[in-house]
Amino acid sequence: MSEEKSLNFIEEIIEADLKSGKYKTIATRFPPEPNGYLHVGHAKSICLNFGLTQKYGGTTNLRFDDTNPVKEDVEYVDSIKQDVKWLGFEWANELYASDYFEQLYDYAVVLIKKGLAYVDDSTAEEIAAQKGTPTHAGTESPYRNRTVEENLELFADMRAGKYKDGEKVLRAKIDMAAPNMHMRDPLLYRIKHAHHHRTGDAWCIYPMYDFAHGQSDSIEKITHSICTLEFIPHRQLYDWCIEQLDIFPSKQYEFARLNMTYTLMSKRKLLQLVNEKIVDGWDDPRMPTISAMRRRGYTPESIREFCDRIGIAKRDNLIDVGLLEFCVREHLNKIALRRMVVFDPVKVVLTNYPENETELFTSEDNPEDPNTTSREIPFSRELYIEREDFMEDPPKKFFRLAPGQMVRLKSAYIIKCDEVVKDAEGNITEIRCSYLPESKSGNDTSGTKVKGTLHWVSVQHAITAEVRSYDRLFKIEDLSQAEGEINEYLNPDSLHITTNAYAEPALKTAKFDERYQFLRKGYYTLDKDTSEEKIVFNRTVTLKDTWAKEAKKG
RNA sequence: UGGGUUAUGGUGUAACGGUAGCACGACAGAUUUUGGUUCUGUUCGUCUAGGUUCGAAUCCUAGUAACCCAACCA
């Protein structure tokens, strides 16, 4: 019965570690730098790290990798916490690399005393030159052989603020000829007279990533430290620090980061979009950030499902954004309330329907739900339907309204098109139809079968709303192949605003935590720009549209 | 003139020497008061060349391709 789901390579390692008794329980961590908002690529990592400890038992810490005060900010800390929570995960401890600054300093002193670290007066340029190239060995710094005592004193002076930014650094003393560039006397500490969002002005030296991350893992007794592929070359240094310091041996494992078609996944470039006001902030619904997806109407469930489906492996990938859309449709189909909204209206007049009469039709909120509730929709003589649902000279498989053709109005009557009224320019201003009184929804004795069902709203009862429809932000599938400025690849049609859509009255009381399906259109949710004067909806995703595909075939 | 990582349908991901499977997409059909949903079916793959083996995606040898590494970023 239990259909075995195959394990990814990290799960295999964990199961082996648990089985061998290497660990009784596991510990992971999600270690964002608070220098930007989380995006869907981070969601993959979050689901992995938290998912592992949910599955195997154990704890996951949220640890902010805040070792570079000039780029970090509490705004990002707050957003990251909100996003992780919203995704549905609870961290065991909220921690900061900056919590360990004192400890890290002591570790540095240990290395100096062991003759494994030295203070270097070389400039950034000189150090870069000393590194050599991947194919040529580096050269040793002239300051490499300072005595332990001198290094100790100099390092203490660095901390005491006796030097300016860039004047001195602390370097590990490893091997300038190492084939791994990261082992060529990497920097451990640099001087930055900068205000830190947590430690304030207590420090003017800050540890580099390589001297903070592994030790932080070790301090927290992280068993499986999971990161992305580009950190593979760092692993040797990660292990070196832990071994020389003789501290808890956390182990690093690397998986391939998420890449998605038409989607920019670089925090740096996302920041650029925000700074250059190409988008309207980090939560602009076109952004791939968690906060943008939340605003746009994505559900945490659908994002988790997506992360589950894409899998964990070590090969580079480019996931079709269509898979994300599939996941959100799948969930929204189950939970969204059905409503009718006409975006581009054309008036239908039912010539045989009494004037001044209003009927109330009942329609289910969600046909997928066996216990569905329902709402009432007012119907009257004058209605709006979608302009694209009528054609004067339709192709063969057009099942909508056309002269002489019949359609069902959802939850109401079958109508037949009798006449088309046009203005002087030939634009259709009105479609005159007759309705079949005996075709009333749920009580149809007309015996008439129609192929098409249209959504509609009653003219006199309609409310208006603004609807924002989004499309992909970029024109090209693979942003990693984009050369030059990303601005060149922007999709000019990524946002379309319908300022005056006509909606059924039930939407007057739309709520922020509800999801809606506008029949035959897509899934929508209330935007935060909604006010007393204006109701604003965001389109989360369209419905699948096989007719659009058919029509395109011509 | 280096080191590292990875190669399975269009896109992802399994198969751990023994039937190349699953999902998304695409295509075809059924159902449908949403051209939605649901259901059924079809299409399409082991980077190349050798080798080991009764049997190779898997093991060996040699190639090829892609990605990563020379920030006082993480």
C-alpha cells in the first residue's frame, strides 16, 4: 500500500547517518543574509531544511548570516521572518552570526596562536595579485611570516579601532599554491567602521563568510549544513577551520539552486529592479519574492507543493514556470470561491424579459467542494457579457454567442442572439437576445442543449473593480544566458490594468484572506491597495485556456 | 594552462548490475451549466566511442559538453 517515494541524495545521507548511529537526531539551519527579500529559490531551501527535520525529527534554526553590516538591515530581517512563517515553518531558534562575534574573535586568536593566521598589511589589489590565477600558483604575502606575538598585538589593535578600513586584514596561513583558490590564504577578518543592525558600534572588524558560517554551524551543532552548489569550493576551507579549531564537526552538503524560466533569481539584480523602480517594490506581484507571491495570491501550500515536485539534485536545472502555475491552480481550484466578473463588457438586452424585474439565482461557491456554500446573483433584462464571447461571423468551433446561436448564461437562462446593434463606426453597442423562460437553471424543461456557457453580470446590479493582470516580467526563458543589462529583456506587457471591470455584487464583501476564481478567467485575490473608494484585485494565475490555443491554430 | 561539479524524453526527477518509471508539457478522446475541473489514451529519453558481463543508465577506459572557483560579498 505505502507507495515508496524515492529519496533524494541528502535524505539518503541522513538515513545512512541515522542508521549507522553517527547521529541520534539531526539539526539543520536556514541561513539567509538579511540583505534582501526572500524569493522562490529560497523557498526551495527552506522547504528542504525544515522538511528534513520534520521528516526525520530534529530541529531547524533560523540563522541570519549578518557579517556584512554595510549591506544588511532590520527591514530584511523582519521580512525574512514573516516569509518563513507564512510558508508554514517554525524555527527552533532565531539566531544571528553576530551573536557569535566574541566567540569568533576567540577562534581567530586560536588560529593566530597556532601560527595559522596572520595580519596582512597588503592592499586589496596586492592581495588579489598574490592569489595568482586558477592556472598559476599564487605568491606569499611579505607579511606572511610575522611572529605570533606581533600578529596577536596587531589583531587586537584592529579590533581596538587603531586602523582605517582596508588598512589591515587577518588571513589564514594555508597554501598559496593550492589548486583550490579558496585555500590560498583566505581572508578571515576585515576592518569596517560601520554600524551593525544588531551589534551597533561594538565592532569595527567583521568576520568573512568563510570564518563565520562553518563555525556558526558548529556552535549550533548543525549536523547537516545544506547550501547550494557554488559553495562546493568553500567546503575544503569549511572543514579546515573546524579541524584546526577542533570544534563540533558540522558537514556541508550542496544541492543545485532553483532556476525558473522567465524568472530572475539573483538577489542583487532583484534589488536593482527595486532601486531603479522598474518594479514597485520588493512585493510588486511580478517579482519572484515570497512577499510578492503572497500579495499576488499564491498560497503557501502551492509553493510547498512546487518545492516538493521539483526535487533535490546536484545538476543545474531550469524549471518551467508552468509547473509553479500548475501547483497554484491545483490548490486554488479546490479552495477558491467562484464569482463572475466581466472585464471588457458588451451589453446584452433580453427583449422578451420584463423591464424592472429582478430575479435572484443561486450559484455554488465551489463545485469542487461537496459541502459548498452558495451565493445569490441578481439577474435582469440588461446584462454585460464579455465582448470576446460574441462573434458576428464565428469560426466552426466557436461555442459562444453569435447571430442565431444559443448559449447558457451560467446559473441562469439559455439565451439566443437575435440582433446586433452597431454605432456609426460599426462597433457593436448592444446585442439583442431572447431568453428561454423554461430553461431556468436547475429547473430546465426546455430540452435545449447548448455547447457554451457564459459568465455575465446584471448591468444595474454590477459593482466596479480594478483588476491587475500580470504576465512574466521578462521576455526570455533563460535569464542566465542574458548578456548586458537585464532591462533589455523586460516584457513591456507584464502588467495590464483593467480599471473598470464589472463584478457581481457578492464581491462587494471580498476579504483579504479569500481566494476567488472569476469564472472562465482565472484566480484572483484582493490587493492591499484596496480602499473605501476602490476595490482592487490581483490576478494570481489564469485558468488553463484550451480555446485560446485552439483559436491560435487558426 | 589548474581544480571542482554534473550529464536520463520538451522540462524536471527516479531506477543503486536484471521490465527505463513518475510528474509537468504537448497531442487525441470522454464527461462538463466554467473551452475550468475530472477521466482515458498517445508521443518522446539513458552525452559519445570503446570495453567488462548471460545482462550496463548503473562498472571500467578514453573523449565531449555545461556549470562553478582568482569580492576586504554571502
